[in-house]
Amino acid sequence: MADMSSLFRRRSPAPQDRLVTLVRKPGCHLCDDAQLVVEKVCGDLGVPWEQKDITQDSRLHDQYWEQIPVVLVDGEQHTFWRVDEERLRKALTG
């Protein structure tokens, strides 16, 4: 008989179906550090990523100004200020 829990377990999207967004501003050293981590993890996993300039988007500015850099995974806030490589990797694969 099949394990019933496997029937109800939510499947995580494949890494290539995810999207990581880095919300940053120009001249921000923490943003540069965060971008290096995002580039590495996304490159390793084949996950698309984008960056958005908080100075060019009033909605992002109002929402995240005191937290940049901010990393979103599939539009949901994952972390801010410092990006932990292993935590991001786990969020994208598990």
C-alpha cells in the first residue's frame, strides 16, 4: 500500500521554476555582497534571478527601504541585510 503522506505532501517547485529577486540600491556595499551570493547560488542551481533598484520603484521603496538589500523568493521575502548562502540554497531546493 502506498504511503498516504506522500499523496498529500506538497511538492516544491523545481529550481528552474523559481525566481529570486534582489532589491537593492546603487552604492550599497551590503547589496554588492548580497548579489555575489545570489549570483553564486542561482548559478549553481539554474535558478533565474533579477535585481530591482529601490530608488526606481516607489512601492519597493516604501516597503523595504530600511531593510535593503532584500531577497525575495517567488515574490515572498526570504531575507534582508545579509544573505546566507546555505539558507538561500535550502529555500530553493527544499
